[in-house]
Amino acid sequence: MKLTSHLALAATIAAIAASGISAHDHTKEASAEMTETLVPGPEQDPYIWLEEARSEEALAWVTKENERTLAHMEADPRFEQLKNEALAILDSEDRVPYVSFRPDGLYNFWQDKQNPRGIVRRTTLESYQADKPEWELVLDVDQLAKEEGREWVYKGSTCLPPALNKCMIALSDGGKDATVLREFDTSTKQFIEGGFELPESQGNIQWVDEDTLLVTRNFTPELMTESEYPYTTRLWKRGQTIEEAEEIFRGTREDVWSGASLLRDNNAVIHGMTAFRSISFHETEYYFQHDGEWLRLDIPLKASPYGLVNGHILFSTDVEWETGDQTFPADSLVAVNLEEFKADPNGAKKVLVWAPGERQTKQGAATTGNSLFVSMLDNVVGRIVKFDFEGGEWKQSAVDLPDNATLGIAAASDETDQIMFTATDFLNPTTLFYSDGTGTPKAIKREVSRFAKDGMSVEQHEATSADGTKIPYFIVKPEGMELDGTTPTLLNGYGGFQVPELPSYSGVLGKLWLEKGNAFVLANLRGGGEFGPMWHQTAIRENKQRTWDDFIAVGEDLVKRGFTSPEHLGIMGGSQGGLLVGTAFTQRPDLFGAAIVQIPLFDMLRYHLIGRGASWIGEYGDPRIAEQNAWIRGYSPYHKIVDGVDYPSPFLWASTADDRTHPAHARKGAAKLKELGQPYFYFEDMTGGHSGGVDNEQRAKLQALQYVYLKQRLIDAPAQARAGTDSGE
């Protein structure tokens, strides 16, 4: 079982981290201090109409922009080749089919040329380890979409343990985060006629038993938070309408998200019920139902339950945790005996399981039948550690996996000690390892090499940010590359929500960019999670400019070292990374020759009104409050685009179906550039959601558009400029 916190919301773009004031505080302050000048209205912003995702006027604008961009990019003779190369990789039959463990087999969701929307299928462990496993079809999403005339996108399933054969299948119309939930039986491979079914909404469910669901959904518009997430949970019994279901927990509309959850172990035994109120994106109150009442747990707002293992409930904390005469360091794991916790949730003894060393941090985790496995970073190098409670104490041991690689947990069995791991880096295809809980994990599958890595090298360097902080970055480049500033280089970053950017193998990046003699850079910016909670907390809210400074510093360092030059340096990022790229090209337009702004946040003075933006106030601040508005206004890319500045012809793209960041941000950025007569490109995928592209054909097209743009801007344009200079023009 892979572990996630309640705060790792189904539709968020990041993991748990730190923040500032609570939602209650900013709501009160906003009502007192809000003025029309703080949050621009139609009088100050002529492009608010583009915030209507599917209005006739907005879609007409999108269609015109798409036609212009496609006419330009598709006319490039390299476009079709790049698209075909990307599609061949995405559709390749020899990809590793990653699986999850269930009692009736190993389950996999698969998309290819024959199954563009995908199929759910299963096989046995023995067959899976063969070169060509024998698969049994469970659900054909393409067939379902055709029969029902819908743009269904498969979003996973939630199943009743321990058998895991009764499931609620999540289907998204066009790729939105919001889903429809339908009851499905994997034994009969059929949807249950008259079974549980929930209309499109944000939120989730848990199975209590085969006739009861715990439902946390947007039941009515009035029962949604300002962030458009649920804040109530109901106990829904078969035969009832959802309106008849008993409400068992309620947060408030000012929360980011709230709900209740079962405390269930790997043997499917329910030990009680917990609840949470996310009062900001990074702060959560937790409760335990004790003696019929909801008792708030005495843990920090930046701590959360981490899982059940070996008869203990574990907690993770992103801040120093003082309790009684004990102090647990930030980022540590703390255990409480489960029976003691159930008897006295706040008085039970707490024991340190693990604390990070210097430049260490934990990442994902999973439990098997008897152990806890945690993936960690040690100076941005992966490790996986196994934890067991033996002889009255917690013991840990490192899992024997490759050194100097990015390691992950791919799947874990609830019933047995079976577990799978991944190992990857920039130049070596991902390897999948399997263990039955005894001995060293063995490699059972490897991704096929998608590009020729000969002659490529990886180096790690540090840039110095504006405040003197050292910012590490990786560069993948031709070995022995001349340091004359002429290498086309693509710089990528994120720097938010405590999400780390780690080395990994990308066949598309390698084939379409690196193999052609170009370079790629991955920056480890503050605001991310590469070095633990404080690496994130030092660059949020009033200090968010530090993230932007870090990214600019890496760009400057690349130029200083001779790796590249501004005319050959491009930047790219998505979501929070799109905001990062927007701040970079508006603050330092002279430093970059290209900028790809993917599914971004961009208008930061209205972001809380667009999509799920209100949920991220803990990361950026509240533009309705004068002091915080000043922080945000200082970098909001939409407001930093001004007349008289030459920007690097940015390429902005979004998805109409993205109900998370919303396409309005990219649309408005493009409209502002157009108003000022600045060159730009805009493309909007009409389906695909926050990640863009619901099938491999669409994904390949998006890749080709971006790499054609990069080649035109970082290779063709400098060459043309030099030719013009040489000819005396």
C-alpha cells in the first residue's frame, strides 16, 4: 500500500509542506482590507472574459490562436519527424507495464495506438516476469467512451479490502480533476447495475464494507469550500440516495478541504475513524473519533498521520514537534502504539523512528504485510530504507538497490511482503526491481533505451543566488563540449510545494533534444523538496521571490561557465513551474532566448478566483490583503509584462479541461503580449486536464510543438542573426 497524507489532496499539485496564516485569518483580514484596486476587476483588467473556460467568445479566441500557432509550427519540416519520434516512444509495446498488487493478480493501466484511452488489465506474477506477459482484459475505456459518447479519461479506482474486487471507478470527462464514480466488479468485469454511482465532483470515497461508503464529495454548491473542494463527509448505505446519507463530519467553508477517513490496517481491520480540516494548503487539524466525539489530535499543524505498521500509528512532521519532555526534529517519523493511541489519543507515548541527517529528507512511503518502506533523498541521491518493529524497538535497514540513482517505490502488497522498486537517472533507462521480502531485490524489467547516450555526460554544479545561497543543478550535455556558449540548452525547474525535481530517464527528451547535441539542465530550487521541509519553507509567501532568484541565478551560472549564452538558453516549466518561467522571462528577458510556459499560474492578483487557486494561498499569500498583495504584485508575470521591453517570444500553452490551474492564466498572458505587439505563441489543448493530452497522439503533438519552437528559437534564430551580421545587414 502506497501511503499518502490526507493533505495530499487528490487534485493538488504537490505534497505536504509549510505555510503561514490560517484560512480563518486571511478571510477575516480580507473582508476588512479588500479594495477594488487590490484585486483587479473588469475596469482594470480587459481580459477577465478569458476566465470563462468554455464561453463562446473565449473558445473562438482559442480557436484563432491555435490556428495561428499550428500553421506556423506544423509548417516546419521538423515537426512531423519530431511528432513521429515522440509517438513511437509513447506507443511502444516494449515499455515497462507498471502494476499494482491485488489478491487476484497484478493490475496495469495501458495506453497505446490500439487503445488510445486505455485499458485496465491483469496478469499473474509469474506471467508478468516473462518478456511478454499474458494479460486479461478487465475494462476497455475506449469502448466505454464510444458506447456512451463521452470523452472518458480513466482516473483510477478505489477498492474494498481485503479482496479488492469491488471498486469505485473514477472517470473524468475530458481529463478534468473532477470525476464521476461508478461501482465496478473486477470478478465479473462489469459495472454494477443499480450500484453505487456519484456524479461529477471533486473528492473521494472509502469502502467501509460491501454495502457502505464513506463519501467526501461536493454534494451541493453550498457544501464546497472557497477552493471548490468538499468539507463534509457522509456515511452512505446501499439503498439510500446520497441525500439520505448521514453526515458524520463537517469542516467549514473557509477550509481548503475537510473530511473523514477510516483508520484501517493492512489486514483490512478498521481501528476507528479520523478526520481532517486543511485550514491552509500546508496546515491541517487532525481528529480521532474517541468515545463518540471528534477529539482534535495534539500534533503540529504541519504534522500528519503517515500510516499503520506493526501495530503502530506513525506520524510525520514538517516542523520541530515539542510534546511533553520530548522534541522531535522536523521531517522525522514518530510512532505511537496503536492500542495506546485508541485508548488515549493525545496521552499515548511517542517514540522517534527516524530523523534526517544533514541534507537528507524522506519522500514517498509504502507498507507491505509486515514492514514500512520509505524512499529518501541524501543530497539528492536516492535511498530506500526498510523499518520494522522488532524486540520492542524500531530497526531500519537499507534496501540493496543501485547507488547514485533516483529510487522509488513502484508497488507494494498489503497482504504479503511483495514490493517493487524503480531505479533511474538521466541516461540509463528505468529498471524495475522485485522482492518477496527476502534477500536482495532482483531486476525483473528494464525500459528500452530510446536514444543514443554515447558521448553524453552528467555533471552537478552550484549557482549562487541573490542572497548568497548555493543552488545545485544538474546538466546533461555532450561530453567534452566546447565551453564557448554556443550549445542550445534547456533549463527546467519547479521550486514549489515541497516537490523535488530529480534525475530521471526521459526517452522523449533524449531523442528529440539531447541526441541532437543539445544540453538539458534541472535546477533544485528553494521552494521544492530536495533538502527537506526547510528548503521549501524558506521560499514561500513573502519569500517566494527567492525561488525566482534561484532560477535566474542558475541561468546566469550557465552563461558564466560558458555552457551556453542567452540566445541559446531556453526555459521550461509547468503549473508552479509555469509561474516560475513567467517570472523569469519578465524579470530577466535579456537572459533567455526561449520560454515555454506550460499550464501556468500567471495572473497572481486574481489566482484565488480562478480554478482551484484559493487552495494555494498558503504557498503564495492572499492578494486580497494589502501587505500580501504587495509581495505578489512584485512578481505576478501578467502584471510585469509592460510596453517597451523585448521578451523572448514565449510559447504559452494550456488545456481547456484543466480545472486546477485553469487555462485563463495562459490565455491572459498571451492576450497581454498580443496587446503590446510582442511576438508569442499560444496553444490550448481542448482536452487533457492539468497534465495535458488524454492520449499518446495528443501528447506527441504537444511535444513536437514545443521542440520545434525550441529549435527555431535557440538554433535557427541565433544562426540567422549571425548570418545577418556576417552579411552586413
